[in-house]
Amino acid sequence: MPTVDLTQLYETMSHHMGPSGWWPSDTKRDIIVGAILVQNTYWKNAGTSLNNIKTATKMDAKTLLALSQDDLIDLIRPSGFYNNKSKAIHNVFQWFEDRNWDYHQIWVDNRATLRQQLLKLPGVGNETADDYLVYIFDQPDFIADTYARRLFAHLGYEKTDSYPHLKQQITLLKTFTFEMAQDFHGLIDEFGKQYLQHEGDFETSFLVDELPRLQTH
């Protein structure tokens, strides 16, 4: 099975597409909430809900945690699945509040078990946990989301049917910085919106001509 030089893939995508600017949020608290709101919906809907929360709470933890579930539901209704998402936001905010929002210290104290701890929080699955590792804790990790699985299937990888299957095949080199990992995820998602929505779209992309150079055996 062919594999791909991940650094060259990132550099090629960056050359053709420019910086992704992802994650599009003002603060890490925005990202924490946005990663939950965007589950099973479009970012446009998640962004509307996020702006509602920011207007109502200024992203102050105590203000948000003091909201009733009904009030929080009203704020996030545009992003759907609001019962589960409201509980998840409350639980995740409480988890960070209990740890004083000290992202660096949380990582230092829990680096070996942090992903497992995050996965135990209601509403935090594989993708959201990895979002937090990459964008909150600034770790150079790989996010094997839907667009990533579609992309790597086109690149010749066989086990791309689930998040864990692709995740276990991808290891970023130590030279991959967290800034590169953040941008890589954004580039993959932007590429997916352009070339992985419909059958045959990938064949019109710049990666088709680049594939022989990127693949290793």
C-alpha cells in the first residue's frame, strides 16, 4: 500500500492554497465551544450559535456556567442537537474551570493521559479531542476528520472507513510544528470543500498531478 510524505503533502497544499487561517476564532474559549457546536453541522450554523453565546456571556466562564440549560439551548439552537451540545459545553467549561484554564499546566500535568481524559467528557469524541490537542494545547497532532478520510482514500490509503483506522496510520514527523498541524487541518478541510464533495471532483484538483511525487512505497 502506498503512503504519502506528509510534510511534502502539507507543503504542496500550502503552496497551492496559501495559509488556511484555521481555526477562525478570537480566543481559545471560542475554539473550545466552537468545536462542540460544529459537530454534525456547517460552520455557518455553529458560528451563529457561537456569536449568540459571546454576546450573552462575553465568554466569561462563570457567566456561562450560571446559565440554565434552557437558556443555553436557546443560544445554540441554530447549530442543532442543542440538548446534547448544551450539556457538553457546560461539562467542558466546568472541566477547564476546575483547572483554572491553565492550558500549559494542564498539558504538563496530564500529557500521557490527556486525550483519554478529554474523551471521557460527554460530547467529546475523537475529532473534538484532537481539535483540543491541536488548537487548545498546541500539540502537533493529526485530525482524521471526514475530509481527511476522503483525501487519504484518494491518496491510496486503504483503511479510511473510520476515524481510528486513519488516525493510527498517520504520524506527523517531529519536524511538524503545532502551527503546521493547525494549518494542515485547515488546508485539508478547505481542500475537501473544493474537491471532495462530489464523485470525480478530486480528479480536477492539483493533487492529481502531484501524486506520483508525494507517494512512497
